[in-house]
Amino acid sequence: MKKTILTLIAATTLLSACNKAPQVNYSTAKVEKQDLSTSITATGTIEPVTKVEVGTQVSGIIDRIYVDYNSIVHRGDVIAELDKTNLLSELESARSNLANSQANLNYQQSNFNRYQTLYNKGLVSANDYENARLSYVQAKQQVSIQQQNVQKAQTNLGYATITSPIDGVVLSREVEEGQTVASAMTTPTLFIIAQDLTAMRVIADIDEADIGGVLEGQNVTFTVDAYPDDTFSGTVTQVRQQATTESNVVTYQVVISAPNDDLKLKPGLTANVTIFKSEIHDVLAVPTKALRFAPNELLLANDEEIKDCDAPNKVWLRNGKVFQARPVKIGRTNGMFTEILSGVKEGDEVITEFEMITAQTETQGNLFMPGPPNRNRNNGGNTQGGAPKAR
């Protein structure tokens, strides 16, 4: 009998809690001016705007190196020299061949002049005259060939002295003194020189789904892991048309300017890029979820009232016990906030969402669950005066 009475008490208490009107809390947000932007995120690599790979067009042994990593060089500065022994020998050989060809030309010219005089007097045949003239022409051509060989040998000798093609900083040195370099099918790279490290750029890979929204001149911000607390800025300077496909993912390269006056940015750093597709400043905006809010009639108290309107876009304001819908004209959005062109004024508070608090959520425990171990089991979790009142 006692157990039945306790069960009735618990059921009555729970039923009264369920029948109690729920409490509804509404969250609001002010209509205020904000800056709205939509963006694309990507990753890229920082590199110098102008970077030159310095090589050699002749083979040989590196005799001297005059620069190292981070060396500042100017256009025309000697940065390395190859061993010139073989190149000097080739030049001397070409000069000797030129001297021999010149001597032969002098002889053939004199011989041709004699045959021409004798031929005019009818003392030699036409065949002998033509042979003399042919030898003279061939000697002239041979001299021209040897002159070109001398010029080529002089040029190769000049290539043994390697100079900087630009003003800049040495980023990389690929050789050591005594190392042999062979210029065969490809030119070996000896040094990499960056022209100006105060003007860097970011080469970002943009997914094909986002490339349509990227245009030259758009503002960009990016960060690098080396300076996590710093945000760098730049602009889109080029959208390259060449696509790159890797693992069935198509991307396009976008070039972004990256001013580097403080020289924090280093070539090769990975940049986390944000490209702003559209930006509007100082416009009235509300949270986008305010446009999706609608009051639930089932949660209204008896004295609360809803005044709705027929509009494709509207926000809700609360004036005491009245929920008033306001039609609004919207503009651009960034997903979280939406521009309001008309319908509300700055400072108005619009409802964004609600939270329902029922009596069950305020109850400390379930009445049908056993109480703490120290309670009197005979009372079923109620106070000691509960049972006599039930009787």
C-alpha cells in the first residue's frame, strides 16, 4: 500500500511538471554597420619575383668561387671562374690556324694576279687561269672560317669567367671549387640569384571550383607558419590559364604580390592564402539566421501575439508581447551576415533564435530514479513528511 501511494505522488509531481508552461528565451542581435566579404582559401609558395639560374656554357673545372649563400652581388660582378688552361690552348690553336690561312691567302692572291696577267696576254690557258682563281677564292673562305674559330675560342674563354646577370642576392650555390662541370645537352646550374627580396610573390594553387571568382586586383591576406601572429597582405596580379592535374584534382596558379620590406618572408615558405572575392564596407547587416527565424505559435504564452507579413525576406522584432515581422530588402551575404538595404534601421534588435526551457530541464533528477545512497530507502526519495500527507 505504501509503495502504491509513493508511486502516485511521483506520477502526480511529474505530470504537473509536464503541464507547466515552458519558458522560452529569445536571442536578439542589433542591426549595425559591418564590413562584409566573401573569400577563397588556398595554399601557396613564396618565391622571388625575379630569380635567375646562373650556369655555364663550357665544360671545365671550377677554379675559383667568389660568392656564397646570401652574398649580395651586382650585375657584371665575377662570381666564379673555370680553369682556363684548355680554353687558352684552343684559342692559341685557332689563332695559329688563322695565321696559316692568312699566309695561304696571300700566296693564292699573288698567284692569281700572275695568272690573270698571263691570261690577259694569252700566255696561259683558260683552265689554268680558272684553277688559280678557284684556289684564291677557297683561300679567302678558309681565312673567314678560321676567323670565326678564333672568335668562338675567345667567346668560350670569356664563358670561363662567370658573372652575375642581375643585381640581387645569392640564394643557392650548387658547386664547389675543384668540381668538374660538363656542359653537354643541358646547362648545369651553378648559382641561383634572386633580384629583389623586398618584392616577393605567392604562387597559390586554386581549385577549379573557385577559380571563376578570382580576378586581378583582388585583395589578399596570408599567413606563414614562421610568423603565426603576423598577417601579410597583397593583391592578385595574375591568373594563369594553364591547368595542373594531380590525383584527378585540377588547380590553377594565381600570382599574388607580397611586399617584403622587413625581409620576413623567405623563398620557399608555405603561405595560407585568403583571397577576398567581394568586399563591402560600412553597410547595415544582420546575422543570416535572423532571416530564417519564425516564431512558433505552440510556444507562445496566452497574452503573446504574432503579427506576420507576406514577404520573401523578413526579420522579426519583439515589442513587449507582440512579435512583429518586418519585410526587408537584402543585398550581399558572406554566409554568416547579410546586408540589409531597407526595412529596418540601425539599432533595431531582431530575433535570431529561441531556446525552450521546460520544467524537466530545471529538475535536478528523475523522480523514478533511485536517490543518493544516504537517503532513507523507506521514504522513496521524498521528505519524511511526504507519506503522512498522502494518507
